Amino acid sequence: MGDGELAESTMVVPDQSSEPRRTQFSIRTVLLAPLVLVVFVGLAAAVEDATDWGLFLLLGGDRFTGALNWLVGLDDPTGTVRRYVVFALFLLPEWTVLAVVTLVLGLRRSRFAHHSLAWLLALAFPVKDFIFDSWLTSSCDGSLPVSYNVQVVSALGAVIGIGAWYIGWRIRGRYYDLAVEHRPAGTSRSMQIVIWTLVLIASGYGWAALTRLK
């Protein structure tokens, strides 16, 4: 057997029998996407709270507050630092967590579920910032404006999350083991149950933190 024939024999090519499953998955994804996004928005809020506390404990309260005050107090006639740079630095820890998670999802062998989960998770972070800014502003003066800088900087977080997923997807390669993909082992199913249970708990905590702003 030549090298070319050997390469063809080891290449996994999706068969026609996967088409009905692919269609069923697409319909299920469309129906569940809004619910998953709601869960992920709460998860994003929990990640933000956890990273804020982590930075506070790591740097200490005085250093953390002092660094923010120094950035805000910079001589910046255009206000770019106050409106964009400070907000981006404030969100950088949670973006790092998002990038790591979406990179791992990109490296997974399932091409159906994990790209949808990664994209919804990346989208949940700017949605969370939109809700946070709206409710915070509403609690202060009764209006619901969303700052332009919030929209711009938050959109960058979504780009980072999807970009990290794409890097993982490229590293993983184009071909998949469909048999393993559609028939996960019992251990894998148990792990998924544990992970989703933790996600739901964290999401509930995040939504509780958000609703306190109303």
C-alpha cells in the first residue's frame, strides 16, 4: 500500500448517515440558544465577580484601588484612558478566563456542540456588560442609556473569545471521529452533568449579583 493510499485510509470522512443528526442538532441549537445564552450571561457575571475578587486579594485593596485611581487620574484631554483603557484593563482578567475556556472548546473533537457553546459564551460577556451598564445607570438617574465605550470594549471581549476558539479549532484540525462524537462514554456523560450543574449554580449566583443593581 502506497503512502497516498495509507493517508486516504486513515482520513475520517463524514458519511451520509450523519446528515439527519446534523439537521436535528441544528434545530435543537436554534431552540436552546436563547436559554443557553441566559445561563451564560449569569456565568459571565459570576466570572467577573470572581476575577475582581481574585485581583483584589492578589494585589491588595490599596494597590488595586490605587492603580485604578492612577489610571483615571491621568492627564488625558480626550478622556480615552478613562472611557476605554480603564474599562478594558478592568475586563482583562475575565477575558483571559473566557479565552482559555473557548480555546479548550475549540480543541475538543466535537464539531457540532462546542463551536455553538463557545460562540454563545463569547457573546454572553458583552450582553452581561450591556445589562450591567443599563441597570447601574438606571439605579442612579432613572434612565437607561448604554455608554458607547461599553459597547465598543465589550465587543472586543467577544472577538477575543471567538478568536481563541478559532485558534483551538485550527490546532485540532479538520477531521473528526464521528463514532466517538455521537456516542460519548458513561464517564463523559457524568462529567457533562457535573460541569453543567456547576455552570447553573454559578449562573444563578451571577444573576443574583446583577439583579442587585436594579
